[in-house]
Amino acid sequence: MFDPYSIREDFPILRRTVNGHPIIYFDNAATSQKPRSVIDAMKKFYEENNANIHRAVHTLSQEATELYEEAHKEVASFINAESYEEVVFVKNTTEAINLVAYSWGSRLNPDDEVSVTLMEHHSNIVPWWTLSKFRNFKLKYVDVKGDGTLNYEDLEQQITEKTRFVCVTHVSNVTGVINDIKRISKLAHENDALLLVDGAQSAPHMPVDVKKLGVDFLAFSSHKMLGPTGIGVLYARRELLEEGEPFLFGGGMIKDVCYVQNKGDLDVSWNELPWKFEAGTPNVCGAVGLMEAVRYLRRLGMENVYIHERNLALYALERIEEVGGIRVYGPGKETERCGIIPFNMTGIDSHDLALLLDQFGIMVRSGLHCAQPLHQRLGLKSSVRASFYIYNTREEVDRMVDILNNLSEGLKRH
């Protein structure tokens, strides 16, 4: 059985207190906490296996290489990629999206179009906006409805035979809305467009199968799914990686570099996949940590992870509605969503509310959450965001609601 209370025992940081209160960590959409097994796996690597990869024949290098390649295979299996060759390790989701933009998007012409939605994280808007200024293609913005859900009718109207990329988040990092990627994939591919999915909020929280979803590119980060910071994933279909040009150049991504004297120039060929896109010394220890994080999540079962978070979110929505002066944003309880709840309290700034909650050990996000266009579309200057994960409980939600009730009553008195 999925038991968040026993899961909590695996996370050392949850034993801490802040301002004399036990930590209640509700900022999981920003980054998750790490289980002891991930911490130990990374410690073991540095103590026993540390070496550079793909560069030496000695024992440590061979061991490090095997671990690094095993991590690719584990991640490929986690998302049901065809093979580890379709999994490129990068720094984070942001770098993965930039890799797509500059390795494939740089070929776009003034007659081409790219569609992004107004619910995107800045990382899936700004790279395309910047590239459009150089390549002069048309960037189109798909509307979002007042409840934070995607306007599919507008999407259908905007995608045409000129569309080359459709860029969409799988799960909104503000509202927890889950987009229908299968539907979007069908629409994109009917118009010969490529589909880039930001999976930063889906890969950690729900089953993700790149084949069933029909995505061409999927980007996500280790640090949001129990793993370390500094490593992320770009999945891309093999044929796209084979014909794509690298984003970074140098050691590791090269197969041959030969100086041809009669030409007075170099003959250069790229390495095999996925190393062709992994220039320089990679974050080997980060890959080891990510691999252990994936194994931890697979032991829990991603369907169980999703069910736990959805049930907790539904419970939280019911309890928060009891608090006077609270307004919750996003869709109603009937809409499929992940464990993210944005809200505000009348009469208090979102940052001030977050600071007050922190005084009681309750840690939430406040501000624009790197999604300013969505906040503008919803008519918000900012919001407080509570986001849940595998180790959060109903008792923690109750504690937050109690504090919010006390704050609300205090505001009324003043």
C-alpha cells in the first residue's frame, strides 16, 4: 500500500524544525526533497566510483561509465522510450527546451509558425520568443480559459500547415491543470508539426509514456522528482536526434576530428547517440542520483503517486474553501489535476502570506511562479502556491488551514 507516513521516514530533512515548528513542505512544484537512498547513492559514487566517463580504460572510469549509461537506460524505461539513445542528459528542463529551440528551431524561416500557450512556464516561452527575433518566424499564443484550462478551440484554429512546432506544458505549474497531450499530438501531427512537451510537472507526479502520448520531445528535471539539482532530461525521437545538429560542441560529442593537410581544414564527425548532444564532462554523480530517484518512484508506482496527490489536492480544496477571504484559482474539483493549488487571501500580499506561513514551518511558493502571462490572463498580480508530493499528508493540510483561519480572523479584526 502507498503510505505517506512510512515514506516520510526516508526523508531526513522532514525531521527538521523551523521557527520551532516541524517542517511542512508544500513547495514541491519548485523542487522536491530527497530520500536517503538518493543521498547515499551519490555519496557512494564519490567515495567508490568517481572518475570521468568514456575517456579511460582504467577500472574507475569503466565503473563510472557503466553507471552513467545505466542511468540513461533507467530513465528511458521510466518514460517508455524506445532506447537509451533517445535520452539526452542536460542541466535541467530549461536547457532541454533551449536545446530543442536552437538545434531544431534554428532552421525555421519567416514563413513558419510556432504555437505556445499562455499557461507556459517562462522556460517554454522566452526561448521561442528570443529565437523568433533572429529567425523572423511567427510566434502564436494559444489562449487559456478563465478557469486556467487550455482553450482547445483556439488551439485548433491556430495550428495550420505553416505550424512547425507546438510547445505545451503537460501540467501547469500554477494551477495543476493536466493538458490532453494525446489530443494535442494528433492535431500537431495532422499538420506535420513537431510537439514539444514540458514535462517538468508531469514526470515526477504521474505515469508518462512518450509512445502513448505521441510526443516528439519531452523535457523534465531531476530535482523535481526526488533527484539532485543540475541534471535534467531531453527525450527526443531517434530520427530527430539523428538529423539534429548539436547545441554544444567540444569533448565527448566528437567521434573524429582530423586535420586534412591538403584541404587545410578539419574533417569532423559527431559521436553516436545520445553522446552527440552531451558535450564536455557530464554530471555523472547527478545521473547516479537521478537513477536512484527513478527507481524509488517506480517502486512506489507512478499511478499510486498520482492518486495520492490528486486525493490530497481534493481534500485541500475542500478544507481551504472553509477559510474566509480565500480565493482559489484554477479548475473545479471535477477537473483532472495534479497536486497544485494556487490561492490568495483578501487583504494580504502573497509574499507576506507566505512569510507568515513560514513562521509556523509551512513552506509555500509566492509570486508569479515563472508564469507571468498566465497570471496576467487570470487577472492576478501574484499568487500563493501549495504543491504536494508523496510525503505530504492530510494532517499537514489541516495544519495549514488552521493557520490560514487564524490569519483570516486576525485580518477581520483589523
